[in-house]
Amino acid sequence: MPGSPRGGAGHGLSPVDRRMLLVCSFVLAAALGQMNFTGDQVLRVLAKNEKELSLLRDLEGLKPQKVDFWRGPARPSLPVDMRVPFSELRDIKAYLESHGLAYSIMIKDIQVLLDEEREAMAKSRRLERSASSFSYSSYHTLEEIYTWIDSFVTEHSNIVSKIQIGHSFENRSILVLKFSTGGSQRPAIWIDTGIHSREWITHATGIWTARKIVNKYGKDRIVTDVLNAMDIFMEIVSNPDGFAFTHSMNRLWRKNKSSRPGIFCIGVDLNRNWNSGFGGNGSNDNPCSETYHGPSPQSEPEVAAVVNFITSHGNIKALISIHSYSQMLMYPYGHSLEPVSNQEELMPVGSLSTGLMTAASSTPSALSSVTLGTMASCCRPHRSSPQPRRHGWPFGPSWSTR
Ligand SMILES: [Zn+2]
């Protein structure tokens, strides 16, 4: 769908109707204490060359904190997706048009999708309460997830335990599930979800995977073999403060909630805070940026807790970080285009994985060289380009991000 300057929210409504719509939405949001995104759109831009990419990169400087890149400018073959607030739509579209940048409107009104999501959650919660059950196919709050963790551990105490590895900036517990069939300091796999708090589908994926592991142990050969030889650690809510904030105030919050004297903006992108390529490609030194890397490597308690745990364990063999948005499997290093030393090992493993995922989901997955340690920036697909669905809520099923 080609973009047009008239493609904003409330298209087809008179200016008075549109104002009424905005006022009503604002009143409703204020009553619920939540930020409202009525009229905000997600635009998809296809840059033809490096010059057009750099025009898109300039947008972050021209409109600081206004354009939220869901898929940043990486290379000409990959689309760029950005959320633009209603108040900025006219300017941003004029900028794109004046530079001959073709765009389409991928999401016409974000708030419509958010309202649908909230309604679905409320409906699911009513069903859960009446049936005293936990739905593995709907979203949950931090409190609900932590309660689920406790009952899950109690129910499967022969194989699962709970470890507290630290506290968040706002002093919430940082919890890890340990799946183990015995032994000490066995080789282990680390899996984390939700480091970017708005990527709710990743928390749900972690919970679903945890249940799958306990249900398949002793029945499925691969799960059984893995757990007989290795432990699995799962950090389901890797950014508890940010996650709580996505429920209470701002559904689209990505960073943690740390604050520092003299700095107006809150939060660090935890996935840019690792001590690997710190401050490099794909991160930002502006505290107001969505990809702010923080004042120093591992400055954030949520990152330091993971680093301390993995370092002191000493026998972690694989680290998998689950994100949502584009369909990609990434391997080290995102901040550099140089091949890693074990590229020849990672490439076939990655190819096999993307092939299996594509076969299982019928959604093509791309393979990229990006760091497992930092997951900083992007993207050098070796196979097909990612092809996410064009409609629907991107932080929901079948989308994924970094
Ligand atoms: Zn992410």
C-alpha cells in the first residue's frame, strides 16, 4: 500500500471527529493510567541504496526520540520499519517523500491493535480464574508469571528448580529456572527471553518451552538425551522492571528502568550493555535513545546478574537469546562484519536450524551473523531475506526481534 500524506489515523473522519476520537482515547487511557498510541503508525521503507539508508539513519538525529525503529536501517535489501507518533506523521512522511523514499503503512493505528490485545488478555484472565488454570496461549503480567514459576517448580520439583540470580534496578527479583536431572556443574544451555520488555511473545515462548521440556522428558528422545547430559537454564523475565512498566504504563517500553542523576531520560537497552563490542554498531550513546548502551559495560544490574551467573557457573556451552519481530536466527558478532573463529561450525548449525524452523512453521527464517553475546545490531543474511507477515501485531505470534 503506497503511503500518502492523508493516510494518518482516523482517515475518512472529519477533523472534528478525529479530535473527538483522540480526546476520548486520551481520557480512557488516562483513566487506565496507560500511554495512548492512537494514530501512531508503523511505516515500512525500502531503501534502494546506501544513500537512502543514510537518509533514514539521519532521521534519528533530526527527530530524536520521535522515530522508534522496529527494524533499523541495516542494508538496502532489508526493509526498515519505524513507529511514528501521530504528531510527527506529517513531518516524517514529508521528509520521506521529499527524498524520494518509497514507504508503505504497515500498521495504520497502533492503538487499535493494543486495545484488541488488552481485550484478549482480559477475556483469557476471566477464563483462567473461572477454571483455576494457566493459559499457555495468552499473555500474563509479571506477578502472574512469577506465581506460575512457583507452582511450576512445585509441580515438577524432580526436574525444575528456581534460582534468584540478582535484583533489578527497582529491586525486583531476577529469577532463573534450572532444568536438571542430576550431577553438578554439568555442561549447560542458557536461554533468555524478554530482555526487551515489550517483546511479550518471547516471555510466552519461554513459558511454553519450559512446559514442553518437562512434558517431553522421558518421552522425546532429543529432550531426554539433552537433559540426561546437560542442564538448561531459562531466564523468562530478563527485564522485570521494563516488563512491569509495559503492563502499567507504556506497552512499547523496550529498555530497563534505571535512572541516573543529571540524566533526564530513563532506561538502558540491556541488549547493548554487554561487554562485547560495547558502544559499537547498532548502539547509541544518547540516554534518550531506544538503543542507549548505558554508561559502561554491564552497568545495569539485570546484565551484571546474568554475567556473574554464567561466569561463576563456568560450564555454559550455548547461549540463546530470544527476541521478537523479524524472522532471523543470528550468530556472532553483530558489531563486526569480520567472521568469527568458529564461523564454519556456526553456519551449518544455523542453516539446519532455520531449515527446521521454516519447515515447522512455513514462515521463512533468515540466518544472520550477529553476536550471541550482545545481539547488537544487524544483519547479514546468508539465505533468504526475512519475510514477516504484513498484517497483525508484530510483538505477537510469528514475529520476532532483536
Ligand atoms: Zn529484542
